[in-house]
Amino acid sequence: MNLQKKVTIKEVGPRDGLQNEKQMIQTEDKIEWINMLSETGLTYIEITSFVNPRWIPQLADAVQVAKSIKRKNDITYAALVPNERGLEGALEANVDEVAVFMSASETHNLKNINKSISDTYPVLKPVIQEGIVAGKSVRGYVSTVFGCPYEGEVSIDSVLAVSEQLFSYGIEELSLGDTIGVANPKQVEEVLTEVLKRFPRERIAMHFHNTRGTALANVLVALNLGITNFDSALGGLGGCPYAPGASGNLATDDLHYMLAGMGIETGINKEKLIQAARFLEEKMGKELPSHTMQTERSKISN
Ligand code: HMG
Ligand code: MG
């Protein structure tokens, strides 16, 4: 294995994790949770999204959350934005990074952001460019890279076409999303091999959902191809409400366990991570589904 020595884990739990929960979390609890995440050694936290609250009511308190958290200088606090209106909110709340998003498949793009792929480009181009002018770094997500809940298979050419456009508008990093957790390691190798012929590996991140238990295997393949940025959500929450069948993100605690065991540095403190996960379990009144949290609970009951 050709393994990297250092990996950046990008915590997306406060956004991807909470957007898919039926239960609303109190704003002050979100703020306290993000403050706890800031103490874990994570260097990147996606804290919310500035989307239409009618579409994602769970994150309607985006401005308040972004304005109220305690910020640390060495952490990038990011937020998802779908359009100019979202960018205004993100700039008002002064997040460090904005992330635009669209899909490689037409139907998911339409269901998720109400537009065709070709109609999305003229919306995102000015968002990316104005974000950069405002001094923000801009990240791009491509969803349904490994399969679409409505269309099934997605061609590598569609993934490359969307990626090419987003990079041409100025995004710094592209996160490739396995939105419904269908990817397998062979497919990850095939897609990444093509992606890496066109874009530098430092500017690619992987965003795996763990619906079918393949996320860590997929991470290993990506690591072997030189990828060092991985998105995950503490405790394994997550999913896109506009992608039927989507479930939890790769869990940050499980990813950290595997990387730490392999001697790969992440800068994250396991105990603080577990504390933050326990806090969320208490506030949500439910157990988080990650393997690590299951193991932690069995230690307590033994
Ligand atoms: P639309 O209805 O087509 O928007 O929604 P519109 O431009 O026609 O405007 C309609 C109304 O929405 C107007 O209000 C706008 O002001 C308002 P009205 O005049 O009717 O009162 N509006 C907004 N309000 C607040 N914030 C905004 C905003 N924009 C318009 N930013 C839109 C288009 C994109 C807004 C909508 O479809 C939307 O919000 N979608 C978000 C869906 C979403 O958040 N999905 C989950 C995130 S993506 C994901 O999870 C995948 C990822 O994790 C990677 C992976 O796993 O693959 C990233
Ligand atoms: Mg996601």
C-alpha cells in the first residue's frame, strides 16, 4: 500500500448529519456541539447550510449558528450555499469557506436544487466568483458520482463534465460525493483514476456515505491513490433528504479509528471526539450508529 502520512478529516456532521434528522436540534445545542467539535483537533467543520429553509427546515437557524459559535483561528468553518441568496447569508455570517453543490445526474440535481444541470451552471458561476472576491475559499461538491437514486448508473463523463465546469469557475477543492452509499472499491479506483488524470490529487476530496458498509474500503482505495481529504460525520449521521435511500455519512470516529491504527496522522483526539458524540446522543435522545460509538456503549454496559 502506498499510504499517506497525514490526512485531513472534514467534519460535515453539523450540516450533512443534521439535515437528514427528523428531530430538530435546539440552536443552542448545535452551537455547543460545534464548540465541542472545535476542541477535538479537527481543522475543518462544515457548520450549516444557507439553503431554503422550506427545503431543509433543520438548518433554518444557519445565521444564528454561524454567528454564535466560538471560532478558532486554525479551523476552517464552512457552509453549503446553493445560490446568490445563500451566499449573502454565508457572507453576512462570515464563514471562512463556502461550498456549492450540484449533481452528476440530471434527476437528482432537479430534485435537490430544482434545476437542470445546464441551468445550474449560470447560478453557481457568480456564486463561486463573488465568494472568491469576498475573500472566501470556495469548495464544490459533485453528488451522485457513483450512482443516482433516480437514474441508477452515472457515467464518468458526466462526473468529469461537472467537475471541469466547477474548477473552471475557480473552486479550490472538489468533493466527490457517493450520495447514496453505493460505491465499491473497484469503482472508486476507476473513477478516481480518470479524475486524477485531469485534476491534482491535493484538490480532490472524497465524501462517502456508508449506506452499504463500503465507505472505509472506499477510503482505503482513495488513500492508496494519494487522496488526503475525506469528509465524514461524527457518529455516522447524515444523508440527503432529496435522495431516497441515502443514509449516514462515513462516521468520523470510525475513520479516525482506522487512520490512527494505520499510523496516519489526523491531529484528532479520540476522547474529545467521543465526548462530542456523547453530547449529541444526549441532546438527540438517541444512539449514534457508528461502530465506534457502539463499541463505546458496550464498554459502559460491560
Ligand atoms: P427554488 O424554489 O427553485 O428557488 O429552490 P427559487 O430561486 O425559485 O426561490 C423560491 C423561494 O426560495 C424564494 O422565496 C426565495 O427567496 C427562496 P419566496 O419568494 O417564495 O418567499 N430562496 C431561499 N431562501 C433562503 N435561502 C436560500 C434561498 N434560495 C431561494 N438560499 C433552492 C432552489 C436551491 C434554493 C432549493 O432547491 C434548496 O434550498 N435546495 C437545497 C436542498 C439541500 O440542501 N439538499 C441537501 C444538501 S446536498 C447534499 O446533501 C449532498 C452532499 O452532502 C454531497 C453528497 O453526499 O453527495 C453535499
Ligand atoms: Mg452528503
